[in-house]
Amino acid sequence: MQSDVRITDHTASAVADFLGEGGYAAPLIVSDPNTHRAAGRQLASSLSALGVAVEELVLAREEPAADAEAVGDILIGLVRTPDVVIGAGGGTVTDIARLVAHRMDRPFVSYPTAPSVDAYASPTSAMTFRGMKKTVPARAPEVVFANTEVLSAAPHDMIAAGFGDMVAKLTSTPDWELAAVVAEEGFDEDIAARSLRAAESCTAEVDLIRANEPAGVSTLLGGLIDSGDCMRDWGGSRPASGSEHLLSHFWEMRAARAGKPSALHGGKVAVGTLVIAGLFERLAGMGATELGRRVAAARMPAASTLREAAVRGFGATSADTLLQGHILATMSEERFSEMAQNAARAAERIIEIAASAPTPKRIRELMRRVDGPVHPRDIDLSLDDVRDALASGHFIRNRFGLLVFWHLFSLGGLDDLVEEVFA
């Protein structure tokens, strides 16, 4: 399924036509202070001039977080009940607005102000709730309106972040395939191939994207929308989000607990992709025979060991919440044996999957060409932050992937990996 994407320099009239065709008379435009200045204010003003009765709600924080406070800010601040919700902003505003639309059972329209994330066409929202990162069902857009002039004028770090979110598909796809082989998780070859093609369409135009050229920015937005369509067709984030996203979520949660601002999502994901590319490279270099030997020697992780790692990463209260229902914490001896047998039988295939992932060198080259982050310090993180994320990040989501695979069979060497990738 392809999203209805309408690229136009006459956004207000196009939105007004859509509202009229749909019989919508009470639209709500959600923005933050920055995206209000960049696009939301002009859209609201132009729609009002065209006779549309618009309510505009600008989030209070200059740099809002996708959390319960932001959603409550909208719901409580409404003057009237809208019949359609328009999110004018980046990924954070989009996640907030589409969750509001979902909970109010209203259609959602996306008006991205920067090609910064693959969230615009997604059916889910990545939210922080009580300090924990959660992916929750939300409303996919009826239509995405894009103005290349607005997108090209976005700060370059947001464009580089969008590119980083697309580069992540190069590791999230083998991560998904690994889960299909070892954990017998559902896998769709067509959707996985589409996700990779979307990423490769962007890497092919990295220099145009770096220059904020309209053609490159349009390609980047197209890739981000295609990625969202893959998630919509699958019914979840699996085609676009693998172990690299768990590292990003870990860093975001740590920043939130410390009351500190966090780097852009795509920037964190890009650094996470470098790390996971390194882990895939190490797995590929292990070879099938050595992998089989290590799997055969592995024992199911002890509950006490798992809890210690979760407490170190998240604190006791959050650790207990995360461990409830987590794939490692609830695994039976029988299930562990099944996965070990799957991994041993498919050792050669697992090595092939690992070898299909890009090397850290390739990811670093791409991110440098787009002037994006290539080291933890570029997003205000330390090497210890990376080590901690590798040790505990897999607890964030109950999903099998490379990080869970690594901890399940105690493959070790994660501290050395950090030094190796960021030497």
C-alpha cells in the first residue's frame, strides 16, 4: 500500500481542497513553536483566509517530547472537538498529533516540515510513558502534504537525521531476518526488499541530500514515506526498526531520566546503526563452525543475571516492569533448546545474513558524506553510554533481534566492540 503523498508549493489550497472534499469543517493544526514559525502559522492563516475555521494548538515546549504531557497539553487545551487532526512538524509533533487523532477517533493528516524521520506514514507512535519508551498504535495519515521549499529550508541536522533513519534499514532488515531464522518470527520478503530499496534510493543521492537540494530532499522524503508504508503494511515497526533503534531508545530514556535534552532520533539511530553494523561484522567473521560451537556451549541466561543487567541500565522499578513478559526473562528451558537447535542448524545461513549487513566503515562513510553524526560524542554521548546500551538496551522491547541473540547465547566481547567501532 502506498501513502497518498501530495507534493505542492501551494500547500494551503491543496489542504483546503482536501478538507472540502472530505467534508471536514473543524480541523485542528498541531505544531511546536519552531514548526509553527516554519509552516504551521502560515498554513493556519492561509486556510483561515480561504474560509476554513481552523483551530491551532502550539505545544508549550520549544523542543517537545512525545510523551503523556504533550498529548495531555493538546487534549486539555482544545477549545472545540476537531473533525480532523493535522500534524505540522517533524517526527515528534507527528507522533503526538497522530496519537491524539487515534484516541479521538479522528482522521489524521501529516504536513512534515523536515525530512527527519520515517514516522510520517507510520501507523504507530513512539512515545515516552512514565520514563519508558513505548511504541503504541496510532492513526496512519489519510494524506501527506509536502512542500519542497519548506523541507529544503529545514535545519541540515534534521535532514542528516532523516538520512540516518533511512541508513538504519540496512541493519534492521538483517536483524528481522535473523529473528525469522532463530525465533521463527514472521517475515515478509517483499516488505523487507521494499524497505531496503527505500534506503538504497536515499544512499544513491547522498550528495544531493547533503546539499539540501530539492531533488535530494524529495528523494529522502520519498524513502521515509516508503519506510512508513512498509510498517503500515506489516502492521508494526518491524520492517524499519531493529536493534539499532533499541540503542537509540535507551539513550533517549537515559536523557529523559536525567532531565537532559536528547539528540535527534535519526542522529541517535545513525550511531546505533554503526554499532550494530559492527556487531554483524563480528558475527560474520565468527564463521558457521565457531558459531555452532558457541551456541552448543551456551546455557540459558540466569534470571538473576538478567535482572542485574536491567537494574544497571534502568533502575530497580523500571527493570521489574521491563522484565515482565520479556523474551529472555520468560523463556523456558524447552524454548531455549528450540532456539539453540534453530541457530545450530542454520549457522551458515546466519553467517550469510550477518555478512549481508553493511560494515561500520560503509555506514561511517555515508554519514560523513551527509555531514551526520559518526561518533557518540557527536550526539553528546560517551563510549560508556554505548556500552551500557549494548548491555541493557534489549530489555526495552519484547522483540528478538541481534542484541537478544547475542545475549541469549552469551557471545561476549561487547566492550571490545565499542573500542573497535569508534577507535
